[in-house]
Amino acid sequence: MAANTISRRAMFAEIHQDTLEGGRNHVFSLKYVKKDSTVGYKARVRKCAKNLPGERGYRGNINLNHVLLLENLEANKQPFELAIDLITHYNGLRVVHTF
């Protein structure tokens, strides 16, 4: 894999880290394709920490719908869902979606 790319699996491993060394929240940037085919970019997001619908909190629809629940830190921690298959770049690295 090229130096400027990251596998989908490695991206997931990093996204699912709630905190980094030193107790800092894991914050990252994402570039993605919107449903209308335009490109979107969020410079500072993290995995959503809120407990949303569900008996044990939000489990996301990762297995069924391949959707992540994230918080946009530049918009008052506004939660949003993003389809995993639409992510093109993670922290500036091109995401390789092949298995």
C-alpha cells in the first residue's frame, strides 16, 4: 500500500480509539462524497460519545448499514451519520476500501 493511503480496516481501528495516549480525545479529519456527488470535508470530528437510541446506547449501523455516528467539533459537537463507503480520505490519507 502506498505511503499516502490507509486501509479501511486501519482507519476503523483508529476511529474506534476513544482516547489517545495522555487521555486526549481522538480527533480526526474526513473527506467524503455526499449523496448529491459533491465533496464534503470536516476538519475536526470524533466518534460520537453521546448515548443515543438503544438499550445500551448507540451501536451504530456499522454491520447492517455501514454507517458511523460522529460529532463535528467545529459545529458545537453536532452529531451526524456518515456512510463508511462514502469516506475518501481520513487525516489526509486516501482510504482504500478493497478487502
